[in-house]
Amino acid sequence: MSGALATPLPPNSTIGILGGGQLGRMSALAAAELGYRCHVYAPDADSPGMQVAAARTVADYEDPEALAAFAAAVDVVTFEFENVPARTLEILAPRVPCRPGRKALAVCQDRLQEKAFLERAGVPVAPWRAVHDLAGLEAAMAEIGLPAVLKTTRLGYDGRGQAVLRRPEEAAEAFARLEPRPLILEAFVPFTQEISAVAARGLDGSVAVYDAVENRHSHHILDLSFAPARVPEAVAGQARRHVAEVAAALELVGVLAVEFFLLPDGRLLGNEIAPRPHNSGHWTMDACQAGQFHQHIRAVAGMPLGSAERHSDAVMRNLIGPEGMARLPALLPQPDVSVHLYGKQAARAGRKMGHANCLLPRGSLSAQDEGKLLARL
Amino acid sequence: MSGALATPLPPNSTIGILGGGQLGRMSALAAAELGYRCHVYAPDADSPGMQVAAARTVADYEDPEALAAFAAAVDVVTFEFENVPARTLEILAPRVPCRPGRKALAVCQDRLQEKAFLERAGVPVAPWRAVHDLAGLEAAMAEIGLPAVLKTTRLGYDGRGQAVLRRPEEAAEAFARLEPRPLILEAFVPFTQEISAVAARGLDGSVAVYDAVENRHSHHILDLSFAPARVPEAVAGQARRHVAEVAAALELVGVLAVEFFLLPDGRLLGNEIAPRPHNSGHWTMDACQAGQFHQHIRAVAGMPLGSAERHSDAVMRNLIGPEGMARLPALLPQPDVSVHLYGKQAARAGRKMGHANCLLPRGSLSAQDEGKLLARL
């Protein structure tokens, strides 16, 4: 909290966005609607974010001269991803406000810190142990039991950097394969559903939480989000309270998502925090007055937050790789479906090319025939 | 209409936009959401549209070489304004699909053609006469009666290029002042409200019409739109039918608005056609699943149209000049208000800097206390 509280960045100020993928692109589009210019910094020319930015820097994320020039050219910096190298922040942070700040980024880029942080913030998590060597892994397996999941603590996403251990004999091979170390061993959780919730936290400390959603993955990549999650109100409310608490504890300025496992007994276990707009929040772009990207830019620019109210129910389908793009001819003629595409040239397998939001009258999702609904998405 | 019917422009195709103001900017933002690249052509560097475009051409609208290069660089061209010089279209049209096409632009850039066209399309208009010289003006006044409005037939907007004649003695001065000629004399219409409606027409000939709205002007510039118009359903339906008929008669591909005068007896008279997204359609950006800019790009790109259904009622307030921008601190904290700013640097008097959409639950507008509502916009 600072003098910026009462005075948002003036119109036509420049928001620097580190990262040029779809999250940076959609943030830039929201920023433009709110009257800001965007300067996108990324290593690849013609990345999705650069196609819609007023200014571009094509440079490595750790290039000190390019970073210093970027910091001088913008009024605030935000990030498309949490794995911002420490060196990058060392150069940017003294020169220009960075939102979210170091604390949120540091916690979320390290699974060990993240688990410990969730526990401190009052969010239950599955049993876990840090694993520094093979002996430590064996001790952790003995304590936690099998099956369990061995994961890298850094740079993992979409299921990369992890191995499910079902028998003790699998430990050595998995340990040898995964890096960088240390690793983390997490108890395998027999969850019934994966739930997530997105919250925005403003520079003034106010928090706006979207409804919790129910996520389904395919090949470890998010495939579908159902908004709102079809879970008891107590569960949905708990997820929303947790994400608000995490946002406050991280002193976040921006948007964040927390993923949860829902256990058969109704308990929620926190899994991951993403201190940025999140794929499971894309439904908000069409179903809420202020979508997550507008909310993120409002926070980063020091504006008051907008409304996270859901005016419609929604199902979000990711469009992944060539199969996802092949759905377009069937999706475009459906008037209740909004298609969002990211400007990526090659539809490689597993690449997120876009998403589609199907809107339904508020309150009607749980009564839908899910098979019929998904057949047309 | 053409082979393009069944196959929308592929993702990552480039849409050329002639004009770099707020309408081009909002069209470019919608195009990016739909996966297209935009190339903005305008005479001014750093115009609002250019700030969000993947490519830019800064050149005069009649520069033949720049236009030829632009045509070669894009897959389709659309226009932010209807006053496209004939020379510009002569260069572009043979090289690249132009949407809307020559017919719609020609009709809408000339008030004489426009009035005659509205009559042919079955839309009643106020009595009018072409005025080529002062003798003709006197004859026209004798036929139509006074008061009447003398207008240029080309390039008028926001009340410029017109004079209200109340007494015969005012004719000579007004005739001398207004140009280019010919002029048009229109009967002064004692309207009770100004109504408009926006429709999109796709390459396949399908038409989607938004709800008619009620407009209020201040100093001849649109100040407020109320969606939906608080008029009898028969009137609103008539406005929507008229605009759909006009779109079809113009063979429009894109979005168009028709402004109407509502007479005390409930009749509608057509006033103006704008063959493009229109200020009185800005409310659709937040209150409909597919706003007018998305609809425009869908049409121009050969996509099927989206839904023009209104999920919320809305009041749109234009933010004009310094007074408009001075409203921001009061508007931003209201969670049911979405602010759109255009990236213009200088807030000169009368300049459209942005707009704010206040959303209300569907069906609730007519029961609102209008004074209270407007006090917070």
C-alpha cells in the first residue's frame, strides 16, 4: 500500500507485460479496453501478445540491458508466468513497480515453498516431503506411503516434471530422471473432482472472488471448466474463502488461481497456486461483467476492482492442437458459444490454440444433459 | 454470394482496417479475440487503432502506392467510416475484398442517396428536397415549410454541416455558409425521441439485430443510450425490422446502424444510416454475448454471426472531452459499470475519449429511477 492507492495509473500509461503467450495477449487486450498502452517483452518476435501491443521488446528474459530499457519505458510491470528468473526481478524491481511482487512469484515458483505457504495460510494440503537424494526419497515413501507422486519443485506445468510411484522399485528410475532437484514427494490423493477458484486483489487490498469451477483434464492439460462447480455450496464457499485468504497472505496485486482436490468426504486440499490469470478462469471473459484479464489489469493499474459476479453459467472448452482447431467449424455457428483464438501459427499437438465459452442461463448448468452439452463443444 | 460463404478466413489471416480511431481500435480488439491479425491504415501515427494492431501503415487515404501495398498485405479490408474517398475504393476494391462494399459506402456517404434509398427500402423519412442553388432552396422551403434543416449532403457528422432555418430570411446566409453543394433541405421533425438499432449481416446473408435503443444527445454529440429503448414493443419491433431490411437492401457485409425519429403518433422516420459499428451500439460490448465489434469482424471474416441477444439491460454514457474524463474517478469504483477508453492523448472539448456501460438486470431498466441512475454515470 502506497500513494498509488487512490490514484490509478492515468489513461495512456504503459503497462509492461513480461511474456508473449496467450495470457499476455488477453491481458493486453483488456488493458487496451481500459485505455492503457502495452509493451510486451518476450524472446520470440510475433508472439501472440506482441500482435496486439503498442510496443515490443524481443530479448532474452535475463538480458540486463533490454530489461533496463524496458523498465524505463513502462509505468508498471506484470508477468504472464510465475517462473520469472530471480535475475530478471533483480533488475526490474528496483526500477519500476512489479505486480505481483517478489513474494508471490517466489512462493509460486517453488512447490516446497508453495506447500508450506498453503499450510500457513490455513489451506490443508496432501502430505508431502522434500526429497534431496535417493535415501530421502525412500524415507519419504515410508512415511507417506504409496502410491505417491514425485515432482520437480520448479518449472513443472501441464503434467511435465512428475512421476507416479506405485511400487518402491520405481523410485530410483524416477529420481534419476527428474530434475532440477530438490524434488517433492506428495501423497497420491484419491480425489473425486478438481476444483479451482480465481480471485483478484487490488492495490487497496480489496479482494473479488469468482465462483469456483470444476475442471477436467485430458493428457494432463486442462480440457474443460464448468462454472459454477456442481458441488455443495459449503464446498464452493470454502474454495472461495481459501483463495481470498491466499491472495491476502501473498500480498498479491493482480489475479491468482488456486487449484484444489475435492476428497470423497467433502474436504478440499490445496494443490497449486498460480499468481496470474489462469486457464480455469477463462470462462469469466464472457460470463462475468469484469473478466479475469480486466480484473488483473485493474489491479495492476491501481484501479478499483470490477464485479466478479457471474451473469451466466458457462462451460469452457480448451482448443488444443490440431484436434482443437478442427472443432472450429462446429463451434462458430453456435450463437451461445464465444470463441477466443490466440494468434498462434502452428497447431502443434498439445499446444493451447484457443478456447470456447458456451454460455447458459444463470443457474441452469446443473440441470443440463452433460453429454449433449459436451457433444457440441 | 461467394465461395467464401462456407469457409471463414482462416485463423491468423490479416484484416485491414482503414481508419485508426476508436471504432477501428475496438474492431481490432475484437478481431484479435477471434484469432485475426489487424493491419491499421491511417494518416496519423499512434492513432488509437494502431496501438493494438499487428501491422500499421501511416499514409494518406488517397496514396496509391501505400494503398496497393496495404491491399497486398491483407486478406480483407473494412472501414471505420463511410466517407471513404472514391479514389481509395478504386484502388482497393479490385485487389482485395472490401466489406462493406461500394454500394453501402456510396449510399451512406451522400444524404440525397441515403434518403432515396431509405424510401426505396420501405423506411418512411421526413420530407426532403435536393438544393442546388438559392432559388432551389426557396422553392424547397415553400414546399416543405419552415422550420426545416439545411444540411450538406456529404461529410457531416455530430451536427456539423447543418443549419436550422426558422424564417425565410435565414436562407441566404445558411446557403452561403454550407458546403460542399448540393445541399439537402429536410423538414424539421417534432420527434419525441431518437431511436436507433444496429444489425449485423453476414457473408451468407443472415442478419442479427440488436435491441433498439433510445439515444440522447448533448451539443449534437451522442451522450447516452438506453438499452432497450423504453418504447412500445410495436415501435421497437418496427425499428428492428427496418434496420434488417436496410442491411439486406444494401447487401451489407458487416454492421450497420439506422437512426430514427419517433413521432408523437408512434411513427418512425429514418434519419441516417451508418454502415459500420456505431456509437449507439457500444452498449452491446458488455450486455450481449457478441458485441457489435465482434459481430462486425465475424461478418467481415465470413464467419457465422454470433448472438445479438441482450443478457442485461444497459445505459451507455459517452465520455467526451475533459468533462468526460473527469467522471472516471466516480465511474471506476462502481462494479456494475464497465469503462472503455480509446487511448487518445489529448482530451480536447467535444472529443470522444471513451464510454461507460452500466449493466442492469435484464428487464429492469424501465423501472429504474432515471435521475438516480444518471447521477452516478
